[in-house]
Amino acid sequence: MLRLYRKPSKGLVGVDISSTTVKLLELSVKNGRYWVESYAVMPLPENSVVEKSILNPEAVADALERVVNLANPHTTHVAIAVPTSMVIHKIIEMDADMSDEEREVQIRMDAEQYIPFPLDEVSLDFEVLPDRLANPNRVNVLLVATRTENVDTRVEVLELAGLVAKVADVESYAMERAFSVFADTLPMGANTVGILDIGHTMTTLSVMQKGKIIYTREQVFGGRQLTQDVQSRYGLSFEEAGRAKKERTLPDDYDTEVLEPFLDAVVQQAARSLQFFFSSSQFNEIDHILLAGGNANIPGLAKLLQQKLGYRVTIANPFLQMGFSPQIDIKKIENDASSLMVACGLALRSFD
């Protein structure tokens, strides 16, 4: 079984498989600073991955092979992520003096309380948390479990492309790790930060409190909506619409008739997600919003969100304090930065 979380051997590339692209990123450390050694992004054919499930493994493997050829990383050892929505997280209290082996036996004995499917179909892992409890003989343990098939489908796709999965992580933990490398670039006092990740079909709000995710909510809404609006308004195919949207080769009425209504819809979705967060927690405001995902760079979006929601909004860039190897196209990676959060968090697993 591929243990989620397992402590890796050194030298891993992060591979993020989303519904529209595969992304590969490799980092190193030189003189106490992270460097981007290699990276590439490759589009996936429509419907290869739908709502986080891989439906066409061959198409994904083919894109992975191309991404490897393009990036030319130093290793074929990979850290991958399982979508957060496919994972169960539980914090359980246990005796402090147990060994990892004893802990695992105990968790497996009690697993039926926490895990709603048969144990032989589950990949699980756990980590002792540093929380101080009232009773010094007890500790909090984070249990993470997912159906083994969720890990296996990703491992198999990597194998088809000649890559070796060494670590399976969870998207939200990868996001936390990426955030940790540029958190100190946010304004002072930004303790509660919302990361709004606008993907192709999913928009996820993750709220971070002092660097840890305390809330996640996914909604079925994303950049695909804008592509479909372009498609229907201008009579284009889905592929043509996507290309025209990226290259901004659309008629003059695009901004007012298509883009602005879409941006308003994003603002509504964001406001609704924040409202759900406030009503289900003791918080009634946040300090800062980071935009992530492939649609974070839509012109005017950050400004509009800031105006309408009343919070400071900036575009996530985990590479702000990193160096770049000579072969990296800096303009391109800066443009892709907001959608490389998960890949970056996975690449950082090299330095555990």
C-alpha cells in the first residue's frame, strides 16, 4: 500500500493533475533559498478528468509524458495529491507513549468508528500533532484516509508515463505547504486568509488560520462557464472559445456582454462561500483573500472582488521569494503561478 504522507526519499517532483491540465514542478535549495529547477504545464483533452476523477488514463499519461519531455526534471520520483473531497480527516485522542506500530494497530481496530467503508479498500495514514492537551499523557493524532482506488488510479497513470509515485499527499495539505513559503509576504496581521481557487469546473474556498486550513468548501462553478458563454455567444466550438478567451481575440462587446456578467457570478459565488464559512464558525470576517487556480488572472477579477467584498485581494504566487534556473521562462511561470500552488506544495515534499 502506498502510504499517504510517507516520509519520502530526497528528490521529488510535484505532479498536479487537474481537470484541464497536468503540471510538473521541481524545486531545489541553494544557499538557504528555494529554486525552481524545472516546470511545465500541458493541457488535457476535454473530459479526461471530470470533477477530480480520471476518466481517460491514456490521455492523462500522454500529457504527463509530454510534460516530462518539456520540463526534463532530474528525477522520475513523484509526489502526487489526492483531491481533498475524496479524503476523510479525523483528529483522535490517543495515549502519548504508543509506538507508530501500536498506533496503527489501534487505529485499525477502531477504524469502523471513523471510516465509512471497508478497511481492505482504504489507504490511511496518521500523524501525531504538536497540540498540548490538558492530560500530558494523551496526544492528538490526525487520521487521514481515502479509498485505495483514489490513490491507485493516480499511481497507475504515472506508471503509464514512466514515473514512480513515492508520496501521496492531500491537495489541501499541499496548498498549506505552498502557502507557508510566501505567507510572510502578506500584509502584517493577515492571520485569517481565504484562498479562493477558481478552477475549470470547481471553485474551492479554503480558509487558513495561522497557516492551517480550518475550513474548505467546494462549489461546482468555474472557468468552464466563461468558455461556454463565449461559445454560445459567438458560435464557436468549445476549443475555439477556450483559445479565443486566452488569446483575447474576441469582438468588442465581449467585456460588457460576456466577461462582466461572469465576473459578477464569481463575486456572488465567493460571497456565498464566505457567508457559509462565517455562519458555520466563530469568525465574522477574514483579513485577506488570495486568488488561486487557472482563472485567478482574469483581468479585473481581483479588483472587482476587493471592491465588492471589502477585503484586500491579491493573486497567489508561491515563487515570490524563489530563484529560477536559467531554463525557466520567468514571465510564463509568473503567469501560471496562481495555478501551481498544489504542484509547489507537492514539490516541497522533497525537503521534509
